[in-house]
Amino acid sequence: MNEDTRVLDALAEIMNIGVGKAAAIMNTMLDSHVSLTVPVVRLLTVEKLRQETVFPSEVAFSAIEMKYAGAFNGFVELVFDMVSAGKLVDRLSGIDSMPVDDFDSLRSGTLCEIGNIVINAVLGTMANILDVSLSFSVPFYHEGKGSDFVEDFRVDSGSMVLLTKTTFTISELSVTGDFAVFFSFSTYESLRRGLLHIGQV
């Protein structure tokens, strides 16, 4: 097994620990049991992300973005297609129908809270394992469609992305989103060296 494969395995383990912590936090906030899983974890360049059309041009997406800084710098996107986002908000809020403007406000607020929990849990786990400090911006909600949505990320093509499929299961509802951690190439190299240094890989 080469070094890059071992680094990816270590990052996948960090993701699993982090979403486990996030699920535990969400379970204390809700009456329904919440489980989070990350069955697919990939590491690729932004250029590759664009080429693969991970976010199809005909699909509308809802996303929560948070920037992080400190030992590493970059940002994170938690992305759902608009239909899945609506189902998740309905289940978490317990409200089946409301005026459109009110729902838009509820959707952005609910998804920002979810993003805040999941992103802090995952990157907090990474920071703890590497014994470094990270700070986070306030999460903000945004929407977009397909390739235009990816272009809005405003990152260099050579930047790296840790891309995971994250499945939220609440009672009988199962919703999958994309959790994308964006690193500059230099930040990824620092992260990689950190994982190698502590023997995590």
C-alpha cells in the first residue's frame, strides 16, 4: 500500500470518527435517532472534480460553506440537492408545509446548523489528531446549479478536495449529501506530512 493510499485511509477514518461525533450531538437535539455514515471517501484535484461533473448541470443544490484557518487554511462545503435538502429540513423541523419565504428561511437556518455541527466535528477531530489549532467562520447558506455551482467555489484547479458521500438517516428517511473539504496544495502537503509524522498512516 503506497503512502497516498494510507493517507486517504487515515482521512477516511477521521471522517468516520467526526461524523460519529456529529451524529451524537444531533441525537441530543432531536427526538428521532440520527445516524451519519461516509461510505465513499475520495481525494482529487478541483480540476478533476469539475471534469467528473460531480454536481450535474441540470440539478439545483443547497450548500453550507465554512472557512477554516490556523495550522491549515481552506473551506468546507456540505452540499445537498434541493429536493433532499427540503426532505431533511421537513424531517428535522417537523413542519410539513409553510409559506415559501418562511420555508426558505427555515431551510437556510436548519442547514447552517447541520453544517456547523458536522463541519466542526469532522475538522475538530482532524485538529485533535494532529494536535493543531483551527478556527472557523460563521457558516453561510448558498444555492446554485451544476457547473456554475462548482465555479462559485473560487479555488485554483490544482487545489485538493477531500470528497465524501455523507448519508443522514433519520427514522425511515435517508438523505445523502456531499461533504467537500477544500485544501490548497500546500495545505494538503502540510496535512499529509502531519499524518505521516504522527504515525497515523
